[in-house]
Amino acid sequence: MLSVLRNRTYRHLFTAQVIALVGTGLATVALGLLAYDIAGADAGSVLGTALAIKMVAYVALAPAIGAVADRLPRRALMVGADLIRAAVALTLPFVDQVWQVYVLIFLLQSASAAFTPTFQAVIPDVLPAERDYTRALSLSRLAYDTESLFSPALAAALLSLMTYNWLFLGTVAGFLASAVLVVSTILPKQVVPVPHRGSAYAKAPTGTRLFFTSPQLRALLALDLAVAAAGALVTVNTVVYVRDELDRGAADVSLALGAYGGGSMVAALLLPRVLDRVCDRTVMLRGALLLPLVFTALGGLTAVGGDTWRWPALLLTWAAFGALSSMVLTPTGRLIRRSTPPEARTAAFAAQFSLSHSCWLLTYPLAGWLGAGAGLQSAVAALGLITLTAGLAAVRLWPAQEPGPVEHEHSDLHADHPHLVDAIRIRGAWRHSHHPLTDGLHAHR
């Protein structure tokens, strides 16, 4: 898996991603403490609103940014987003009003909505071979999971030496380091799409249309909903299970969340070899269809009395949720890359970023409201039903037999055009194959 790090450009981009993630993790801890200083007992409400603002920024802005991102230098766009995030993090220690927190969080997450889809769309061009790209996706999944485990521990260690305001400076340093690493890369030439007249929001549906015209990408939307239902239950209700249901200490909340991240990491480590032999459809659909079984087991665990076996059972359940979610999420980039032409790739990743977060925007409050108002058993039943319905919908939407590649020629493209990465030159023309999923979407010139 680590062989892809021999590619200098990818190594710098991956390192930038990891450093920025650690900085974001430090900011998350510091933001919670800042909210408590400002709002006291209402800190939970402040953080909940900030989380909602984050999702709204992702859902509303990512498609518009994706619509214009292909017309901007990708390196400059990512560096600009990092600098904006660093500037916002630098001002956070000086706020003393709740509304200021909300404004800064919106700006911070808006910059992330520009950076992340652009970063995701660059990697397939940097690593055009599918085997390498698969390993890059697994490394990216590992980076997210490692951050969720490492950042809180690092924050705890730093807080024993300094006040939480200094954690924001760690966030600033992370984003600045990310910007420097991105500047140090030489990115492949990007494919410029057909000029489109009109506003950014008039162009924004381009990526979304790709999702609704491709059966595979429509299935991906259903899979995103299945994963969001499971992830929302874990994120929102772990503290309730650990503290109220099992009557355990606060430290065990981190342990339970660590079990979820650990399951995801194990799956991400194993998936590259699995995906060399098994198609994406099989892996992703099996992951989604097994999630309802884990919900069933969790329902049984929730219903029974307070026996000592429930704690290790909860850890195993959370690890299973993490592993199955990783089975669905890790191959997502491969599916988007195969289903979209190069010139529409940034728009497609932006649409995926927005649409997947729409699922979280739905399931986060559902998990919280049902858990608090109707009880954990109702939350498990409702979210489990959503997962089952979404998984079955994905099976129906994703054709079992995908069409094979179509061989065709280009005589009007230059040799280093990204579309010709696997082509061979025969009698003055470039010949290669592409998947029919992208038929009608190419606009080469």
C-alpha cells in the first residue's frame, strides 16, 4: 500500500492532507472548550448549531464551487482554501460572542468545501493506474480514521501543558504546512470543460446530473445514506450508550469511538488486496447489506438488561459499523473516476461531497431527536430501517452486469492529454478503450 508514496506529487499531497486533518482535529477540541467558555451550560447547543452550519456550507456551496473549480488553477485553489482556513483559525481565540463563532465556522467550512473535492479530483490524475489509485483511497481512509484517534489524544497531551487557545495555533500551523506542501507539487495538466455561460449556480447541476444519469452513481447516493445512518447513530449516541445505558466512565466514550475508527482502519488496510480480485459492486453492496444485521444486533443489545457482556458487545458492534462503512466508502473514488470523464471529475466529486453530506444533515438530527425523545431503541429501529431500505435500493439501482469497455480512436488530442493515459499510437491515431458509463459525457477538443 505504501508504494504509492514513492510518487513525489502524491506523497506531498497526502502529507498535506494528514497535517491539515490533525490541525482540524485540534480545532475541534479547542472549539468545544471555547463554546463552553462563551456559553457555559449551553455549549452543547452552540456546538450543535456549529455542526449544522458546517453541513449547510458543505451542501450549499460545494456544487457551486465545483462548477467553477475546473476553470481555476487547482493548486492555487487548494492553497487559497488552506490560507483562508488558517486565517479563520487564527481569529478564533479572540472571539467572545456566539454569533462570531457561527460566522467563522461558516467561513472555515466553506473553504473546506472548496479544498476537499478539488483534492479528491486531483488524485486520479496524479495516480492514473487503478491499482495505485485504490491504494491511495485506502491511505486516505486510514488518514481520516487515524486523525479521529490521534487528534484527541494529542489535544489532551497539549492541554496538560498549555491553554486551549494554543490549540488553534496548531490548527493554523497545520493549514499553512498543507499550503506549502501543495505549492511544492507539480500537478498534471487539467482538462478544461466546455465553456458554460451563466452563474456558478446555473453550472452547479452539472455534477449532480452525472449522479442522476448514471445507475452506478444513483446507487452510490443510496449507499451514502446507508453509511450516514450508521455513522450518525455512532457519532450522536455513543455517549448515551456508554454513560447512561452501560453506566461507564467518560474515558470509555473515547474507547468506544476508537473501536469504530479501529474497525474502519482494519477494513481500509485489507481492501486494496480484496479489490484486486473482487469488483467494487460486490464489496460496496455487501458492506451496505450487512449494516442492517449490525443494527439488529444493536437492537438486541439495547433491549436486554445490564449484564457485563454488553460493554465488549458494544465495542464489537461499533467496530463492525466502522468496518462495513469503510467497505462502502473506500472504493467510492474508483466508482466516480470510472463513471465520469476527466473534464467533469471535479464537478462530480463536488456533487458527491454535497450529496453525501446531505445524507448526514438528515441522519444527524434524526439520531439525536429520536434517541432523546423516543429512546435509543426507536433510534436504532428507524436508522436500521433507513439503512436496509437504502441498501436494497442500491442493489436495485446498480446493474449486476456492467457494460464492457468500448475501443475508440482520437486523432485530435495531444500526446499528454489525460484522456490518453492508457492509449497506444497506431497509424497516427491514439487508440484506447473507455467505459460506456461515460459515453456522451466526453467533450474532447
